[in-house]
Amino acid sequence: MHWMRRRGCPVALLSIDCFNAGSLPHEDNVIFVVSTTGQGDTPDSMKAFWKFLLQRNLNQWWLEGVHYAVFGLGDSGYQKYNGLQFVAEKLDKRLLDLGAVAIVERGLGDDQHPSGFILERWRITFPMLIKMLQRSPSN
Ligand SMILES: Cc1cc2nc3c(=O)[nH]c(=O)nc-3n(C[C@H](O)[C@H](O)[C@H](O)COP(=O)(O)O)c2cc1C
């Protein structure tokens, strides 16, 4: 993350259980890196945040003006690999439903992938994402 700061892109890195979900509408750009555990379950650290996001009283404009990217970590050796319908996809869909705008297509990391975690497409899209954040008006 230091290299992002060096490139003029101020960034706060924190575990999701240290982030107040109610303040999400005040963020300009958020990158979510989420893993899948159990049998396609959200990690414990994400449970309160996820419960908050599922509240029925949040409408389709709640996250208007928020730009986001979701990167899911999983393992295709598990029956419920995150790319199919689990944590990363659920989060991505809910953020869209609440009016946020995706900056890049959802990325998926697979522990079984021969080149490691990052799928090839995110090798290309991640640097693009950083460039877009550097250009965003709030920075
Ligand atoms: C107990 C356990 C359950 C997991 N269940 C899933 C799963 O259902 N789907 C999936 O895609 N990955 C699953 N994974 C893989 C993790 O998401 C993946 O290994 C993790 O994101 C990488 O973190 P690590 O290096 O700490 O393992 C599971 C991992 C563990 C340890």
C-alpha cells in the first residue's frame, strides 16, 4: 500500500470489522478483498458488515457516488468456490443494488491457480484501477 501512497493515492487499509458500515456512503472509492470460508461462507470478520448491508431499509441510492471493486479469495478445490455464487459475488451484487458503481469487473483469486492467487485479468485491471483512483477528483 505504500507504493499507492507514493503515487499520490491516499489509502487506508483496514480489516472490515474495524470499518463502520454506516459510513460507507461517505467513501469515494473502496476496494474489498474478501475470502470464502467454511462451505462458501463469509469470514467471521465480515459478518456484522454483511448483516448491516442486508438491512431492508437501505435503498438503491444509499451508495450513490461510491465506487468500488471486489476481489474474492477462494480455492477452486472447494465445492463452493467463490467464483460461482458465494462471498465475492454476493457482495458485488448487493453493492450494485445499493447504488454503488463498480470500477472494474469483480476479480477472483484461486489458491489452485498455477501462478498463485491473482487471476490473470486482475494483473491487468489492478494497475488500471490504481490509475483511475489517482485521477479521481477527491485525490
Ligand atoms: C476452513 C476453510 C474453508 C474454506 N472454504 C472455502 C470455500 O467454501 N470456498 C472457497 O472458494 N474457498 C474456501 N477456502 C479457501 C480460502 O478462501 C482461501 O484459502 C483463502 O482465501 C486464502 O487464505 P489462506 O492463505 O489464509 O488460506 C476455505 C479455506 C479454509 C481454511
